Amino acid sequence: MCGNEVRVPKQDETVDCFVFPSSRKLRIENHVLCYDQAKKTPRWVLEHLTRDKVKGEANRIHSAFKPDPNIPAVFHSSNDDYWDSGWSRGHMAPASNNKYDQDAMNQTFLLSNIVPQNLDNNANYWYRLEAYCRSLTKRYSDVYIVSGPLYLPIEKDGKKMVQYEVIGANNVAVPTHLYKVILAEDKSKHSVLGAFVIPNEPVNFEKKLHEFQVSLEVLAQYSGLIFFPDFVAEEATDLCLTDGCKMLSKERMDMITFGRRLRNAPSSELLDNVWRELKETNLIPDSFTMDVYETRKRELQQKETQSETVNIAGEEVKENEIEKLT
């Protein structure tokens, strides 16, 4: 059974000291989680973000989803569970929160940190919420985040019931909603606090983050967890009222999507097709997107040149063998 309290750290405590009590607490490089062995997903994941942790050279191309070796195999989920399920592998501690260290980023890909998430939600609204959390490190020295899945009831035939899908041979539970609690602190200003419950489905750009805001008391009822019990909530101001809870615009997200497509283009021809499509929109490529295009272009040209060289060498060997036989 996991601990039911998620504590804010005291001075000089490390991230693995924030939880009490817990019999299935897993300390990872830059996050702590409580794993639900029945549902094969985390119950909660706690992170501590700073300016330095969200900057660096770590890259997700060097990471791979895999089972957590700290969890007994009988309670594992697997990549096969997610394959062709219609659900994406959704990080609770995002990879991009760990750019300071490749090992820390790699460990966010352990399946103990993953829940089945709607693909559109994962790539858009939830991504925008994660990006907003990272932006808080520009204004606050310490940002603490707790994320996890929820299984909320619906009314059917006049009765309330909880219904959720399970996927794969391991029956991985698909949450109906996801939650995120954000506490940002800085010695020079008041702390800010906000809790949010997001449905595990596509959410359009017209929806503002404050529309999904709930009190800690309501989230405690939903989740069975007490968040930051040592912290006096009245000492913090409302996150959205104080900081605005403004997330990335649709235009910015469209540019990010083009950046992903450019970065993942498998050939120079397809890369140029994506670039041409971008130029035909009303979007103006920023310096970052232009750099992604130029970098990927060089990589593909080098790869294609090497492939062509190998082919030429192979043809020359074949011609030499034919000459020997004639």
C-alpha cells in the first residue's frame, strides 16, 4: 500500500524525503513515485523543478520505454500492452523536465512513470500544462509538482459508477482523468498553489487552465491523497490569480508540431515537404525551428551520402567479381 500523504520538502531535504508514509515508494533520479501494483500505473509522481534542471543537452532520442526493474515482474506493464491499444504512453514526470541529465531523462521512460493517455491530450493540452510548469522556474526558485491518474464516477441509469478500460495482457488501467498539483516557492515573494483535474480526452484550445482548477480538498476526495500536509495552504496565493496560468498559444503549438515533424523526417525529400508545408501556412518559422530544419537536413544529407558511397563500393566489388569470371 502506498503512502497517502505527499509532503512539501523542508530545507535541505532531498526529493525522496517528501512522502510519508510509504511501503512502495520508488526513488528515481529526479522524481519519486508511488506505484499502483493492481492498475500497473503510478498512483502519484512527485518532482522538484529548478531553472537548472529544465535546461541542458539531454535528449529523448537516447531514451527508451521499458519496465521498471525496481518493480516485481508480476506487477509490470509492458510496451506490448500499449501497442495498437489506441492509447499513448503518457509521462507523469515529463522527459523535458530533466534536460540537465541524460540518466534522469532516461528514467522518466520507465513504465512505472507512464499511464495510458489519449494521444491528442498527451501531445497538446497536457504538453502545454507541462510547458507552463517549466516556465514557472523562470519566476520561482523551486517548483514542486505532483501528477497522477484518476478514476472518477459517471452517472448511468440513475446510479453512480466508476468505469474504465484496461489494455494489454497486463490489464493496464486507463484513467478517466489526470491531475496535477503545482506549488511554486521563492524567498522574494509569496508561494503560489494550484490543483487541476484534466479529462483524459482531447481538450480544445478555447479551454483555459483555470476552468479545470479544483481545491486541494476536492482533489483529496477524488484521489484519496493528502497533498503537502505540512504546508499551510492559506499562506499561498492562487496560482491562476497570481501568475495567470497562461499556456502556449495555438500558433506556438502548431510551430512545435512542425518542429517535431522536421526532427523526425526520415528522408531529405520528406523533410523538404514538411518545410514547404510550413512555409505555405501563416506561421513564420522562428530561429529554433529553422535550426531544427538545418540540423536535420545536414544529418540526412550525411546519412544519404554515406549510403550512396556504400552502394557505389558494392557495385565496384560486383564488377570486379564479374571481370574475374570472364
